Amino acid sequence: MGIVGGGQGSFIGRVHVTAAVLDNRAALVAGAFSSDAARSKASAADYDVPENRAYGSYAEMFEKERGLPTGERIDFVSVATPNHMHFPVAKAALEAGFHVVCDKPLTLTLAEAEALAKVVAASKSVFVVTHNYTGYPLVRQAREMILSGQLGEVQAIRAEYIQGWLRTRLESEGQKQAAWRTDPTKSGAAGCFGDIGTHAYNLGRYMTGLLPETISANLKIFVPDRPLDDYGHAVIRYENGALGTVTASQISHGRENDVRIQIDGTLGSLEWHQEEPNKMIVRHNGKPHAIYTRDPNAPFMNGSGKAACRLPSGHPEAFFEAFANVYRAGFDAMVEAATGGSPEREDTIYPNIHDGVEGMYFIEQSVASSKADGAWLPLKHPLARR
């Protein structure tokens, strides 16, 4: 494993590394941890990376690693930078012949995402996007239940991602995570909706497979002098006639990382909360509510749910393990590619380049709709897959 980003003060870089090595299938051996060469070198010790493989730039890392023998050079690159660097780093990694695991949203703009998709298509590399909430066992349990018809025809999706940490202008106080997320040159066209709204939208797509048709959105800046949205709401019409809503907030008092989704079908409904990830409620009219727990030995667990579990029931699995499940699926594809196979690139259990492009289309169409006073705009991108 090589990583770009994750230097001192980073949150997501450490998460990527922890998740990648959790199953002992990868080891971090190289990194360009910061755009500042000195800081990159200084960060290497935090990850136990030798000084000679702590690079001053991602370009230097790709050039020197590519020159090493096959058994010594990195096999894949994790991109854990602010959004504006995703495209140049991922593109360079692909062109150097490395597999890529990229944080979300995929790029700074939709045009970059579409260009990157062409680079992926022309390469033989595996490309993973870390919409990490897709890795939770009960999310995968729900996905298999829905796709097998247990809820009947899906008619409604309500997805929320509610936080409160940006209630004040932390970005003006030098808080690193707040500073780049509220800066259009680093975050992109959206703030809250790009950072966390994309997760809520992706969960609905991942769990149901429904293709979107149109979107109407209203984004709002509530904190004075902030250049990007900190609250937003969107209504989505799906091709089968279903309706969906996405609500995202970073200004709601007392809310920490409240991702939740409710899905209504003709035969039943279900509900899952990320802050209590080892439980899922399934409801049918006239019957007691069923609480599904994350139990790999229970007969009610399906194959996808069981495969995502690491621990016996009652031992909580959460954020790191879910993130690691995304990596684990990516590793399976990388191994298949390395042994002469042709891994699937569209219908994957992990979020792929198509999901990344869809996420960028969601962001840009949400912003455009909001600027047009909630006008209905197309949401099905040509690269969208069920």
C-alpha cells in the first residue's frame, strides 16, 4: 500500500490505513503524506514508513515505486487528500499502472470525474471509491433482501446524514478539517451536500439498485459568511416511480454522525441507523416489528450480511470494520487481476468508478437545481448502473 495524504492533522488518512491493514492483507510501505515535502517526511514515522519511502510528492512516489522490482513496489494507492487533489493523484496512479482506492466525492468537478472514468476504462487497474457505509454488515444484509424482492417493489427512500460540528465558523479558527471542506477551491461546488449528502444518496442507490430520473434540491447557507452550503434537502424521482429524499446538515445542535435510511416497499419496510449499526428494524403491517441484529450465525442472516461480519454477535462492529469491508472487496478484485483474471468492474459489491461519477452528478445537479429555485433536473448519468 502507498498513500497520498494522511499527514499530521488528517482524520481520514489514518482511517484508510487502519481499514486496509485490518485483515492482514496489506501493509503500508510508502507515502506522500503532504503537499509539503518536509511535512510529508515528518509524517512517515507516525505510520512506521521508512524515511527512504516517504516521498515529497505523489509524482515522485509513483516514479520511484514504479522503478522497483515487482515484489517490492506498491500494488495500490489510497487517495486520502482533500477533494481538489483526487483527480490528479488518481489519474497519475492509474497511468503508472497502480490500482486505486479513492476517497469520496470522486473529484472536484463532474468533468474531472467523467475524464477519470475514461482513464479507468482504458486501464487494467481496479478502482474503488470509499463510500464506506456500504461496508456495514446490515447494509449488505438489507441490500440482498431488497434486491431479492423481500420488500416487494420499493416505493420510497428516506435518507439523512445529520451533523452539528459546523454550527459555528470553525473554518475561521484554523480548524483544518473545517477549512478545506468550506473552501470551494478544495471542496468543490457543494459543502455539506458534497461532503455527506453524497453518502446518504449513495446508500439509497446501493441498497435498492433503483435508477434515478430527476432531482429537485434546495441548499442553504445558514452560518453567515460561509461560501458553501451547510444544510440541504433534495427530492428524487426514480425510474420505477418511487420517490426519495436526501437531507444533510452540518449545523444541527447535538447531532454527531447520524446517518439513517428508511426504505418502504409494497411487502415491507426497513430502517437502519449508522450510530447503532448492529441493529436493523424490519416492519410488516399486522406483524410485530422485527429487530435484526448483526449475528453471522443466525439463520435470518443472508450471504452478504454474513460475509461482512468479523465477530460473533454482541461484539460491536462499526466504522473501521465497514471501511475494511470495502477494502477487502477491492483486494479480492486486485488479486484476481494479478493472477490473470478479469475482475468485474461494474456490478461490484464495493463502490466503483461508476458510483463515483454518479456521486459527482448528484452534487452538481443538486447545486444547479437549488440555484434554479428547486427546478427539476435530470439525475440519471449515462454511466449509472443498477
